[in-house]
Amino acid sequence: MVYCGKPSKGCQACRNRKTRCDLATPSCSQCIRAHRECPGYRNEVDLMFRNESEAVIDKAKAREKSKAKSKSRSESPVIAGPSGSKNEPPSPSTELMELARVQEKDEGFFVETLAPKFSMFPTTEERALNFFGTNSATWFRNFDVTDELCTQTSADEHLLASMSAVGLASFSHSVHAPELMVRARREYVSALQLTNAALRSPTEARKDSTLFSVMILSIFETVTGNSERSLAAWAEHVNGSAALVKLRGKDQFKTPAGLKMFLQVTSNLMLSCIQRTTAMPEHIVELRKEAEKYIGDNPSWLLSGIMIDFTIFRAAVRDTKIVGPRAVVSAGLEIDRRFLEGFANLPEDYYYKVVYTDETPELIWNGNYHVYSENWMAIVWNAMRVCRIMLHETIRDQLLSASTAMTPIFTEYEIAAQNDSSLDAMVQMRSDILASVPHHTPLAFSSKPVSLLEGSRAYFILWPLYLCGGMDVTTEPIRQWVISRLRGIGESVGIRQAFVAAEYLNQRKDIETWRTKPDPRLPRVGVMAHAMASSKEGRFDEEDDED
């Protein structure tokens, strides 16, 4: 196998025209503007290595034949053997063995290519590692961390075991080989043992490779998990990463890899906090203040700050730290205003394009889909949409509670106007999430093979899809479409958690780990009475101001 360097990721049309391809799915922007059919993208793993064994053998044979011809010109064409008989021409197998002996004398390296005891093809484990490394951009925004921490000459054992486990599991789905999954699980157990051993060492626990290994182990749960328990296991790995980040302290920002992994851990932890209605841990908030010195003016960083404030707000509502419908609605609308303002002032490359089509309605909802320039941008946009849906769900719940209160808290006009506004926002966010599904599911649109880890970015649409299907304002056709797409992701990509989400939606059950509307922790009677009185006074104060 000959390594041919990193191939171009662009589609064939862009490569022929030597134009820059934005790699959008299901069609790149260049092809859309040119009104031509996009031919799709090649499988990078197959292109990086080329089997040159036959070519090498043919060249060697030709070289030996040339030597034989030049020798025959100076010697008699008939050579008598010891018995006086003429020598028979060598058979191909004899010629090949003789060639190996000749090359072993002249160029010793060549015998390693021809001798049967040496493999010309990479092992399954080597392919699994390459499978993971080539497509690490699917899971990590700063995917170059993989190259920084893993080289061909050195890599920590627990990190290699984690990468091998994920690569084998994904490769198993890709080639439909269940027996590889058995090896993947063995590798996963080995990775857990090695990582735990590293965590027991004060020195090893602070290393970049240990944190990265824990992050990779969470991916294994997403690829192989087939029950609600695997969703909780993912959250446990994320919490483990957060604990390591706290242990590493401010020194982790001194290396580029350390800073990049902190950003990745923060993103994963933020998603987990949103799902479980918990506030972002205080030590992460404090470390973010230190990390900000190294990041500078970054739009994504500012947007993530708003999402962290959303987790704090939602946890405060659940824990009755913010009490009274008027106080909750006011605080919620302030966060919503910050979301709208933050996403309205982004650089040009952060925005997506809307493509309209009547084709494949089973894959594209309502005849339109989004094209994003980068995978992580679609994730950022959907994170905002999920937050706004849940935000306005909270606001509508508070309005409903206020409408049945013995003492009026809002006027009928206020309740009706805000309820309509919140409903419009929720429906729009749901439509945008559904329009982003084609970007996250390239396997469904590609007529050519797409690597499984490339398709595995569909994991990032699972929870937003589940949320859309479970909204109380979602219609039955949308719910059935969502269930169909989740099952399609499970079948085409092999992400088993998609089947779990689809089945829960089909049975109209809540996944406790992904429960979007947890029961509030009821406050004491005195606290509620004080909240109601405060809300009443606030309304009267506003009415007095109007007078």
C-alpha cells in the first residue's frame, strides 16, 4: 500500500475547474450557482492508499527479463545441464522466487515486498485508526488535535486504544461486519482500563492525551449505544472530561492542543447541561474567563456565552431561584433578545444558504434545506434553535400558569400577544432544524460511497430532531417524518441511538436523559406567595407608569 498524501476533498466538477469547493451537502454551492448536478465527493480513505503491489511485481519481472535478454546475446542460446539435457524455461513461481533471491542480494528491501510472510495490506486495526483520524473533523471542530497528539512514532497507549475502539465500531457498521464490533468492544474495555490507570497517576491525568482519550470514549457510546443507558453513559464521559479540565487548571491554556480541547469539552458539557436542565459548573465558567485571554474576539465564543447563561437561567427556574411568572418571562425574553442580536451580527461565512426543491420529500421537509460552509456552523445554529425552542416553551408555560392564577399577573392582551410571539418563534426554529437535516445526513443523498464517520455527523442532529418530534405544537405528519429520518440515520449510518430516539417518539414516551420539560422543584408556600405579590406589584407599577 502506497501512501499518496491527503487527497482533495472537493467534488469532481470543482477539481476539474480548479475552483474551491465548499463541500456542502447534498450539493456544493459552486454547482448550485452553475445550475449543474454535483457529482458528489470521493471516499478519502480509499484514495489515501493505493495498492501498487502488481505494478511493482510487473516492473521487477520486466527488469529481470531485460537482464536475461542481454545475457543471451553473449552466450549460447542452448545450455547443457549436468545430465547433458537442455534446461527448461523457469515457471512463473520459480522465476518469482529467483527474483526475490536476486533482489535480496542487490536491494535487500525488495524481498520484504514479495515474501509471503509480509502483508501488503494494512491490518484491520491500522485501517480503524486511519478511519478515525481521517474523519476526526466529523466529531471535533479542532480536528488537528488528533495530528498533534498522535504521530506515527509516538502516542500514548490509552489514546490509541480509544481511537481504535471508535474506528473499529464505525468500520464494523461501514462494512456490515458484526464480528468487528466484538473486537471493538474488547478494545473499548481495554481503553477504559488503560485510561483509568492513567487517571490514577497525578502526572498522566493532566496530560493532553488522557483528556482526549476520555473525549473519544464518549463517541464510542454514541456509535454503539442502543438503549437509554448509553445516553447516560455519554453524559458520564462528558462529566469526566469536565473534571479533568478542572484538574488541569489554567496551565492547560499554555498549549494549543490544551486550549482546543478545553473548547471542545465546554461545548459537549454545555449540550449535556441543556439536556439535563443543569447550570454550567462554576469552575468551567471561571476557566472560560481565563481562556478568553487566549481566544480574543471570536463570534462562536460570544454565542456560547449566551447559551451558558441560558443553562443557568433554566436551572434557576427549575430550582425556583427565579420565581413568579412575570420574573421568569422577563428574564427569558432578555436571553432571547441576546440570541437574536448575537446571531444577527455574524461574519458572512457563518450564514447558510437556503435551497428550494421539490425532489425527495421523504428526505427534505417542506421543499427546502440549508447549505452550511462548515459542519460545526450547523451545530452552532441548531444549538441556538434548541435553546430558543426550550426558552419559549418555558415562557408559554409561565403564561399558562399566570392565566389560571387567582390574582391577575398579566393582562389578557399581554398573554395572547406573548403566546403568539413565542409560538411563532418555536415554529420557525423547528422549521430551521428540519431544514438542516440534509446537511447532517450526507449518506442519504450521495450516490457514491461516503465514509461512515463522515456520515456519523448525523449524531449532532439526533437530539434537535427528537426535540422537534416531541414538541406539543408538532403536527402528526411532522412527527412521523422525524421518526422516519431517525430510523433512516440508524440504518444508513449505524448510529444505534437514533433507533432509541425514534422508538421513544413512536411510543410517545420521554427519554429521561433528554427530557426537555422536567418537573420543577416546588418552592415553599411562603416563597410562592412572595413571588405572586411581587408580580402583582410589578403589574400595578407598570399600569401606574402608563397613567
